Amino acid sequence: MKRVIITNGRIVNEGKIFSSDILIENGRIEKIADSISHSNAEVIDAGNNFVIPGLIDDQVHFREPGLTHKGEIYTEARAGVAGGTTSYMEMPNTVPNALTQELLQDKYEIAQRKSLANYSFYMGVSNDNYEEVMRTNSENVCGIKIFMGSSTGNMLVDKLPVLEKVFGNSPMLIATHCEDETTIRRNMDEAKARYGENVPIEMHPEIRSAEACYLSSSFAVGLAKKFGTRLHVLHISTEKELSLFDAKTPLEQKRITAEVCTHHLFFNSDDYTRLGTKIKWNPAVKSKNDQQALLKGLLDNHLDVLATDHAPHTLEEKAQTYFKAPSGGPLIQHALQAIMEFYHAGKISMETIVQKSSHNVATCFNIKDRGFIREGYFADLVIVNPNKEMTVIPENILAKCKWSPFENYTFRSSVEKTFVNGNLIYDNGQIFEEHKGERLTFKAR
């Protein structure tokens, strides 16, 4: 592997922004210094732009196997790399669901062949696969996933003895989707009584309500406290839920952590009128007050991690009526640019973006040698131009579904280059596919 020197960049790392050179050798960061020269190195001028560690997305749905008309590991990882995401953790609600070690391994083998980004896959939990879950290797699998809500149908885990058994004996981090099924069904019945089958999309945050989220999240947190479980609650969407999480304990010492997603920060319930089912997610995008509280919660450390919940569907699927249109949408290609809009507005610093999107994910999941710009770590790096505009149009959308909730939006920042394991994979619109990503590995906690 050839040596690469990145020069003239503003490195954003561990709470600081500083000018320095980076020497990449054998896929890792060999040296960080004010001035580096080497006779056998390719020199890349970062143009005084930001150099950040690659984003690590702890929640994506890449749809393979079984749902590949929506997306594939190849296409969605490719979109991620173009957006500055160098590693991802993918969910088990593919077809078939990843509920056995053999089915989980099938996904790893696909990624080994096709993924341009680094990867890990969650082991799924059902009401009847406890023994399989306990076989999961915490050194090479990111975590186990429990759907404590109805958004994934057959993967809903709703039996208390099963939940207590898993929470009490989990060998690793448990990630949860938390929405209370009983509350949602009651709200749905009330909406149907009022509107019939023509429920307007604006009712989505009333059906999948703040109450439904809080009831389920608080239940999960209660179980984790009872059993001392390492719990990570995904896609917090309400102000009320923030009280469940500790903002004062250092992240390394937390047993219960929480994630917020880009769309819950970028959109609010006023946007349903304009975007309709394109912003139908579970949990729902909620009020402007919730949106503002979530950003505050991210900044004050009630919320530890920023992710996407990238979950593509076809436009035809999303164009259906409220009950038929599936929840989820493509986000991974534009997540960094979207959060940098808050940077341009003076609402978040680049240091915090990097902390929440890279450092904290690596810390939460104990990922080996990634998530920071450190000597000896893998060279997962992104050069970001904060002053180069980019308008999202169908022609430059790389997700297989070819649409985005950000369509026609002009971002003020652009990803210029993305390195994965020291290899230049994305360069100003050009993608190099010779090198594939690697399986993430994890330290024991």
C-alpha cells in the first residue's frame, strides 16, 4: 500500500481544531506532525479544509438480504462513504430476520464482498431465540437489537420474561427501539374512528406519540437499571425522554446511553405539510419544541450519539396512503452536510459534531482503533469543505432508491474526500471501488 500525506488541513479531533500533517501508511495513521515529508508518499493538499475522523453510524437499514429493491449493502455503503461515513452498524430486520448466528454470518459475508465502508451487524432478538442471542461474540458483533415497538412487525419483543432474561444475561450492549405498542394501537384506533382510512400524515406524531416513546424508553431504562445492563436507546425523539438519561457521568462510565438521529434534529411536525410521507419515520418527527430540546440534549450530553437510521424505501412505496406508506427514508449520504447546517447557524461546533458522530460512537461501542485521529489508529478520514455548496438532486443521489428528503436543498458544505482504512474511496464525486471495508472489532467492556 502506498504512503499518503495529507497536508494543509485543519484537523478536528478530541475537542480541538489545529493545523497539522497526517502520514498514512499500511492503512493506519503513522504520524501526526506539523510538517511531514517522505520521498515515497503521495501528497494530498486538504486546501485548509477540515479533516475529521470518518463518521460511524450506529443505526442503518441497508435492506440486504431480502429487500434489495429498496437498497443493498453495496449501494447504501457507497452512499455513506460519499457522505463521510466510513463505518456503520446495520439492523437485523432484513428478510429473513437475522435471528440466528448463521443468518447473521451471511450478512457479514455479503459485506466482505461488497461494502466500501467498514461494517458490523446487530444480532436480532425475538420472543423465542434466547439461546442464539447468547451465542453472539461481543468481540466481532456490535450489539444485540431489541425492537420494543411495532415498527418491525414480527421482531416485536413483547414478552416480559423474555425481556428480563435478555436484559439480565446479555453478554454485550443492547440497542433498543422504544415505542409502546398498546399506546400506538389506541391512538391508531382513535385516528381511524375520526378519519377512516384517510388519516392525514400530520397525525403521525399523534399516533406514534411522545407518550408511547416515553412509556417504552422508561421501561427499557428501568430494566437496565434493575439488571445492570449496558443499554443504548436509539433515536430519541421527544423532550420528555431526555430526563431518562444522565448528562453528568463521563461517557466511559455510563451504562445507559442514548442516540438522536439527523432527521429529528433537522425536521419538525410543520414539515409534514411540505414533505408528507417522505418524512414518515418511526419514531415520528415531532414538534418544534421537541426538535429544539433534542439539539439542546445533544449539546448538554443527555444524548451521546448522532446517527441516521438510514432506511430507504422506493418512491412508489412512500407515495401510498398513510397506513400503507412504510416508515423510513434515505439519509446517510447527506447526514454530515445536514448537521453542518447547524454549524453554519452557530448552533453546534465542529468539535461537537465530531465528538457525537465519531468519538462517542467508538467509545459507546468500544470499537477498536477507530473514531479518532490518533497515531496507530485506522486512517478513516474525511476532508470536508465548509464553504462549498452542494444541491441535492436525483442525479447525485447514490442511495438505490434515488430520492432524498433533502431533495432540492442546497447545503453549504461538501464532502471532498473520504479515506477508508487509508484508501481514498471518494474524491469529489468519483468513487474508487478496488478496496473494500473491514469488519469492525470491539474491546471487552
